[in-house]
Amino acid sequence: MKINHLDELKNLIQNHKEKGIRYGKSLDFLLKRIKRTKEDVEHDIFSLNNLEHIEKQEKSGETRFVLFFVHTKRKGIEYVLTFKDKIVIITAFPLGKRTLIRYRKKRFI
């Protein structure tokens, strides 16, 4: 049985929204990797539009949320977030057509 972490994630985002976003890696590196602007990333995180799946992970004493955004049938983005004093985007990956097909078969369903 899959547990829905959407309510918990929304509460954490609302609590940390005014404090801002911190990036775990270089901002230029992340934006170049996913081919998006800083405003697009912030809009994705704060609005949660196109959110397909959420995974909650416990790693090295911290709670991480892995967010899968699917923008079209061929493109998506995976964000790894944690919450400290600010929202911390640890990393972001682009998701291609084949990856999305594989994830739908294994994770989303």
C-alpha cells in the first residue's frame, strides 16, 4: 500500500516558503542540467503543479522528499528536497521518455 505524503509536503513547504530556497549544488549547474530557469524551479516547488509521485526517504538522519514532475509525455524532472532552516534542493535530474515509461511501470502504479 502506497502512503500519500502530499499533505505533509504541503505543510512543510508552507512553513518554509517565506524563508526561501537553498541549493545543495551550484545553481548554474542544476539549472543547466534540467534546462530550466530559477523562477520555473521555484514555481514547480511552491505550486506542485504536474506532480506525479512523491517518495519519502530517511537518509543519514534527515528526511528527504523525492518529487517527480511530469510536464509532457516525453519530459519530466525529479527533485530531491529536504527541509532545514530553508527548503534545500539537494539535486535535480531531467527525466526522459524512456525513464518516464520505466517509472510508470515500476513506481507510479
